[in-house]
Amino acid sequence: MSTGEQQSRIPAYPGVERFVDAFDKLVVQPRRSRSRVPVVLLSEPGDGRAGRRIVAGLRTRLRGREGRLAPHACVPAAPADPAEPPLDLFEQIAFQLDASMPPGTGRLRLPSYRLLRAVVCAPAAGGLMERRPGELRDHCYAQHREVSALARSLWWLGGRDQANGGTLLELLWNFIAGPLFQRLPRALYGRRANRRMLGRGRSGGRRWYAEWVRQQQGTPPSEFFRSALDLVGGGPEGDPEQLDRILVHALLADLEAAGRKRPFDPWRRRRVSRFVLLVEEAGPAESRIQRFLRELRSAMEDLRCTSVVAVAAGVRTLASRIPDIEVPGLSAAGADLANIAQRGTPPGRPSGMVVPVEEGPEDDQAATYWLGRWPTLAPPTHRWGPGVEVAGALGAGVLALVVAAGLLAGVPFTSVGPDPCLGSTFLGTDGQCVGVAEGAASFGTGDSERAVRDVLQRIEQQNEQVEQELSGRDADDPRPRSRTVVYFGPLSGGKDAEDPVRGGTLAELRGLALAQAYVNAQALRTGERVPLRVLAANAGDRFKDAPAVARRIVDLAEKDRSIVGVVGFGQSRRRTYEAMAILDEAGLPMVGTSGTADELLRQGEHYYQTAPTDTRAGQVMASFAEHAAMVDGRTALRVRLIADPSDAYSASLATAFRSAYGDGRTDMLLYTPTDAPEPSPVPGGPVGPSVQAVEDLAREVCRAVAAEPRTAVVWAGRGSHFQLFLGELARDARDCPEVSVLGGDDVTNALTEERRPWEVFAGLTLYYVSHGRAPALSGASGEAGAFLSAYDRTYANDHGARTGAMRQDAHVALAWDAMRYLAEGVDQAWRGTGGNDERLDRGLLQAVLYQGLGGGGFDGATGRIEAHGAAGGDRLTEKKLTAVEQGGAKGSRTVLLCGTVARGDVRDVWGQGKHPCP
């Protein structure tokens, strides 16, 4: 088909290119990121010619130039014959969908629809309408033989008896072979129908019929063939709405199942496009087509069907029975549909979108040009056909058998040794096991990781407690089943790597484990909250293996529907950003712990931040450096700002501070450690003079303090390098016996070292940013008190040199709040389903988090969490509580507190009320 012909099919109405572009994206959207799409209703006055032309153009796009590009069915605009059987519409749709399956995607089988259609067509004579399930099963199997070549062949092999016109020889053969080829397949067909429709056994994923019966009659059916006739009562002559309702549910359930890929089915893997239903003329409110559209909309919402896109034209009389989304035109509809493709459809949103369409000027040059460039839908292509894949799989299987036979025969194959990662993880960059694991066994066993392993074992025990509690519940128990959260962080360190204690991972894990125990105690006690399991994902030293581990998480989430979200991302690094982009594309909600870089929020719409951003932290640090008497009882005259231009966190914080404090009094000094995981500078990072070694860094700082004693040092680097810097200062401190340092939040990691910073350099006056010091909030926040009580119960005897100060570490409280944030979202998503546990998945959780938690948030252990969501403002707390602490041998004290402590408690000033908070 030429480009000109294509353009004539889709008129260049204003906004049509945006609408068609969104339609294309929805049709070829990857499975894992799909959500329910509202039925698009093209409303127009007059004869409806404009809408029909758009529908015809969409149909042409789906057909393609050389072959079918996506399965679709188009209901014609011609009025139906009043004498036409009501099932013909469904048969027409089923036939067109099967006929339009793209090459290499196999035949479209609709077992649930075929089964219920056979029930509807069951004759009233012969006792079928007297609720005789055996005869109904036999009738349905007879209908099944018409579409199944295997069942038809087996029945033929079984022969005929005399009642069916068979001879004496055929009767004898039927007596011998009939049980094997006829009655046994029929019995298996009936058993499989029960399991498929009622959700028992391995086919339990398709229990929509049992749920639908529960909604209609209040009691779940015990056998399909006993309950089916009650719901379709009257057959084709019965209630038309009831008939359409059950058939639409069956059809959508089959299409949803047909859109799921199977590991060993190359035809299924090629079904990358949604099924498309097009209607050229909806007709008046009581028409056959509009009744079908009403039931289609309701069923798509009930089943949360993500595999179907429907567009209907000629809607001039809108039904008032179902609420609609109303948009002003095609351009607005395209923007709304594009937003759905990117972020999903929020729960509770209407299932139909009304789009007014009027014929306008067809000289829209932008639309004409766009339609000319993109004349047809462009789904992804496959390099190999399904037959080649099958042959390759068979070849691989034969090779595996040969290898196995050789091993059994004693052939000396080269051994690669035992799997050091126990199969569930893989070797990372530093030779440590990274990936996703249930507990601690798959990760490192070094001395620095012993404390981490203890927390992972605690989490594993808590997972087992949840499983034991849920295993004793009945199948029809209304309480929710558990969901799984993945913690994403660096759990082990390789040779000369930053160990998990210094990197803040141990502190985060402790907070996460405490929050899991707190959440599950409430969930298992009340039955009104969702219990949570936790999996650990080791991203490697300083997130070096984060992208590969993120792909493992995505693969696991595709197989395990219980995985609803990811918590972690405690270090703002470029590899962290890459991993987040992978998880965002897969539609996995993410809640950050102690990550602060502004760039984190730009990695996709599925990330929600608990900690303040570097911009806010930099402004707070600038205000403190401006007004606090931090240098020998006086304010600083100049600032020596130290940053690592290769580190995303350091570059972000330094840029924010310099922008807020001003360039005139700030002297930048750049230092990149020799073991930096990404040594190249961050694009757009800070610029200034640089030094090559940490001793040069200390020498330059000491020289600046000697020249101007009222010089303060602002440390925007990592806390793991702060101790090395202090050690070099201590070696040559003749010119600078005292130095005042204001550090970013990562300096808190240095407080868990065996020697505290002021013990390394006695002349140090240390101030540092803290994003959650729970002891300072315990009197004003109940959540902070609950967190401290949980921590003290669990770690009351922890007085280790490196972990004794962890009770005040912001990383612990931030991880607690992140887990509580995600748990609250899961609970609200479950309540939004009305207790329908099957509907609770990561897509629904994303919709809840995107819209914002009910009540606007909650009081956390690190201050108020204003969880408004992107729809209500942003994916972070704007006035998140931020503190500046002064550390010393006698303990830390809070010298600045800005932000929201709890609902109604906002700190707007600091320093005895003299200085406004940023």
C-alpha cells in the first residue's frame, strides 16, 4: 500500500498524529510494563464519518504493507440482522483475531470462550437444562471435537456403536477401543475444564470464572458443569446482558492468557503485540454493539486485562450507566494514552474514554508529514523463526544428552569446579557473588561481612515465619497473601573494596529488618495488612554490578508475580542510575533509602525518594556555613570545598552548595581517589583545581587554613575517604593544629569506624548533615519512638566499636521509613482491590504510589514523609527534615533542624530563631 493510500485512510485531523502515536505505543508495549487501557469511544455528531475513517486507518496500520503486524478484529458498521444469532458477534471477533495473528505467533486458541459458548448452545432437550452435568460435559466435548484435530482423530479411532449407525464389527471395536480413545479423553477434558475454570491445580492462574460466580451468586462453585447453566440460563434466548457478560469475560481471560509467553513455546514468545478490537459504529444506547462495549469495559476492569486495546467509532448516544473519562479532542486523548503507556492506569479510573471527533481541515501539514513518515505500525522483528528455535532447542537437548552420557561413561570432560555462588547468584566484578538470593548463604564470608550476614539471616527467619503463618490458612481465607520486596545494595566487598559497614549497607539492612518485623507483626495479628517477604540483591562493591543485578531482578519478577517493589539505592552512582533505568522500564516501583542525588528522581517515574535531595542538603549546609559560629566561635570568612568530580553524589552535593553559598567565598578543590569505580568526571560536574593524592589534598587544606584561620572546610566527598584525609592532616598539623569541617550526610559512615574522626585528628571540629537522627525526634514523633524501641529490643547488647553508634545513624532510620513507605503503599493497594488479592501486583502498587498515599503521608522515624506522589506534586518530600549535628567524644548534638518533624510540627528557623530555614 502506498504512502498516499495510507494517508487517505487516516485523515490529517488536528491532533491525530499524537493519538495514532500513542495507539502504536500501546499496541507494541512490552508485556511487563502493560496496564489496563480504557476503551476509546470516538464521539461525533452527524453520520459519524470521521470516526469511521480513523478506525479504518487504524485497521490498515495493523494489516501492514506486506503482512499482519498485530492481531485485531473489526466489527463492521452495517446494522446487524435482527434475526442474527447473538453469538455471531463473538464468533466474528474470534475468527478475525485468529486470522490476523502475525506470522510466527501460532494459532489463537480460546479454550474458555469455546467452552462457555458450547454451554450456551446446549440444547434444552435431553435433560441438559435439568442440570445434568454429565450430559452437558458430553455436549461440550462434542463441540470441542469440531475445533480440535487431536480430539476428533481420537474419537474416530474409537469407532462407532450401533446407536450411531455402526455395524457389528464397529460395535465390537468401539467396545474395545472406546474407553481408551473416547471416554478417557472426554473424562480428561471435563477434569481439565474444571481445573481451568475454577482455578485449581497448575491452572490456578485462570480462576476468573470462580471469582465471577462469587460476585454473581455469593458462593464459589464446586464443579463447573453444575454451575455453568445457572449463569447462562436460557441459552441464546435468555438474558442478553447476562449472555454477553459471561462470554466477554471468557474471551478476555483467554486473550490475557494468550498474551503471556511460555519458556518453551517460541510461538508464544513472538506475541509481542496487544490484541486490538475496532468498532466502526457503536450505534444507539440500546444497540447490540453498545451493549457489547459496556460489558467489554466492565470485564476489562474486573479482570485487569492488559492484553487488549479497543477503539469504537460512531458513539453519538453515550450510555449513562458507566462513568467515562472525557477529553477535549484527539491531541488530549493521545497525551492521556501516552501517559498510560508510560505510567499505567491508576486503580478506580473509569474504563472508557470519550473523545469528540469532528471533520476539520485536512491540510494539517504537521500531521500529513508525520503520517507520511510512519505509514504503518512497526512492531519488533525476530531474527530467527520459531521453527529454527525449536530445532536449536532440540539440538541443544541432544548435545546435553551426549554430554551426560559421556559423563556417565567416564569420558574425562574438563571440569570448571563447583559453583562458588550456589547457583542463585553469579560472580561479580571483584570476584564476589552478586545477584538475588533468599538469605545470606550466597554472599561473602569475610570478617567485614559477618554483621551483614547476621542481619540477612534475621530477614530469612522472618520470611520463614510469614510462610509458616500463611501455610495454615484455608484457600478461601479473605486475608491477603504475602508480597515480596527486594533490597538492592552492596552487600559484600571484594579485595581492597569499600566494606558494607563503611558504606552504610549494614545500617540500612538493620533498619529494613526492623521495619519488616514491625510491619509483619501488625499484618499477621490483624489480617488487614499485607505481610512482606524480603529478598537480598547484592549489587557489588559500590554498585559496580548494579545493571546486571537489576536485569536478574526483572527476570525474577517476570516469573514471580508476588514481587511488588525494590528498596535501596543508598549510594548515588552512575551504575545505580543504569540499574534504576532498567527497573523503571520493567515497571517495578522503587523506594530509595539514603540516596540523595537529584539525578535519582530523573531515572524514571517508578522511583520515590525518602531522603532529602542534594539540592536541599546543599542549601542547608550553605545556610549553616553562612551563619553558624563554626570556626573558633566565629563565622567562616572563606570555604574550602572538597569534592570528587567522578562521584555522582559528591559532584551533585558540591554543585548545590556552591550555587547556594556563592562562588566569591568558595575555593574548590577536586580529588578523585585512585580506587574510584568510575574515574572519569561526571558530565556537568564541578570544575576547579585538582590534586592527585590525599596527602596533597591535606597539604592544600592546611595551607589555606594557615593563610586564613577563619576558613572552614566543606567535605562533599565520601565518608570512606574522610578518615584518610584526617590521617594525613594529623601527620603534618604544625601550620593548622585546628580545622573546622562541615560534612555531607555520607560523613556519618565515618562515625562507624573503629577510630572516630576526632580520635584520628585531635584538632578537628566536626559538623555533619544528618537525614534522620531518631533520638532527637523521639519526643515529637511516635514513629521515631517505635523505631527506637524496636532497635533497642534487637540490638541492646551491640556495643561493638564499629556498630555501637549505629542507633543514631540516619541510614537505619531512613531504611525503616523506606520500608514503611512501601508497606503502606502495598496495604492501600490491597484495600483498593476490595480484598481481591489476585489484583494486587506491582502495577497496582505503582498506581497508588504515583497518585500518592491516602492522607498525604505519615510521620516517619526521620520526620514527616509527605507521600503526595507525582500526581500530587512530586515523588519526594519537599520540606524533608534535615539536621546538622556536631560530633565529639561526648556524643553528638543537634545544632540545626529544618523541615517537618511531624504533622503540624514544621521547623522554619534555626539558631534560636534568628535564621530562616532554606
